[in-house]
Amino acid sequence: MEERIEKFKSAVTLVFDNWTALRLAAEHNVGLPRGRDLALQFVDHVVEVFSRGGMAWEEAADMLEDAMDGQFETICDDDSPEQVGALLCRLHRLCAEGGPGAVEAELSRLPRGQPWLTVPPVSKEETPAVSQAAQSVKAEGMEVTEEEWTQVKGRRKKENFPL
């Protein structure tokens, strides 16, 4: 039983590692490393909820949307909570009843992004916080602030053009 839970936790972590909306929300709305810590707590919460009993993908999607809104201050207009919820339900079912390698085969079909949950964060001392241009402006006694805004939008609808 414990082995299935650990396998499911690894799968949830990998799915969340590849979920762009969660990553953007953790980095930009909450800020790192707090956002990363919240995402890791979210992994534990999802595993705990699924361990109590399976859930329908709609319930999983609602849980993901509620957490994105409440914890990460993000509304997803891209249907990703539904897609992630359905994937988590499928992975949970495979962990519970699938043979060896079933979960790995399902996860191998996922696109791989730049890992951020499974890789320890780099400290600010190890990376330059301000670009060279900003450093030269700072050297002249001017204050520099860096702000970024990111919005997760739904996919554009394709238009049919007459030939």
C-alpha cells in the first residue's frame, strides 16, 4: 500500500512540475521560494485526498481550481485544471490497479518542461539578480525595480479561412 502511495506522490509531483499555470502562479503571484513550498504542500494535499478514496475528474478539477485561486491567487482560463484533474485520476487508478510500468508509461507521454519542483531552488547569491544594464544604472545612483506580469490565457480558437 505504501509503495502505491509513494508512486502516486512521485507522479503528482511530476505532473505539477510540468503544469505551466502552477509554475507561473508560484513564481509570479506568490514568489519563490514560498510558491515552490506551497506547490510541494499542494502535492501532499492531493496525495492525501486521493488516498482517502478515489474521486471523479470533475471533483479533482474543482479541487485544483480552488487551490489555484485560494493559495496561488490565479484563475486558470486555459482548462488546465480539468486536464490535470483527469490525468491525476487516471494516474491514481493506474497506481491502484495497474501493473508494473503502467504509471511510467503514462508519464512518459507527458511533455517535459524545465523542472522546478524536483530541483532545489538556486539561491540569489548564485545567480545575478540584476542585469548588466541595470547594474550600470544603479552605479549612477538611480534606483532600479524589476516587475513582471504573466497572465495565463485560454487557447485561441482557430478561425476557418475560405480558400
